[in-house]
Amino acid sequence: MALIERLSTMGKKHLSDELIAIAYNIEQAFIQVGAEPGKDYTYRDLFQLAQPFVLDMFKNVKGFEYSYPSDSVAKKL
């Protein structure tokens, strides 16, 4: 059983979704070579390995999205 399960819907160019997608792909590679979740790798391992790929993806992207931890977001002045 994988740590990161498939989701029904994800957002392209959405920072958290892209991070999850890359971490998911890395985990699939681990599983294919026999690694065991929780024993051979953790969530932290997956996200740390995914980070450079996601940072590179967003270096020159205009209009990428991310979630604010709030009920509302003030408009730009």
C-alpha cells in the first residue's frame, strides 16, 4: 500500500497538487523496486525529493496557483 493514493481530481499548475503529483511518481518508482512505505521511505522523503522538480517547474510559470490558509483573500491594491 502506497503512502500517496491516487486522487479523483487535481489542479494543473496548482503548487500543492504538482508537489503531490511528483511525490506520487517518485513513490511509484520506489514501490517498483521493492521499497516499503514507512520502512524504506516516509512522506518527508517523498516531498523532499519532489521539491527540486516542483521548484524548477514553477521558475518561469506565470499564473500558477496556490491556496491561502484563510477564508478570504484581500484584493491587490
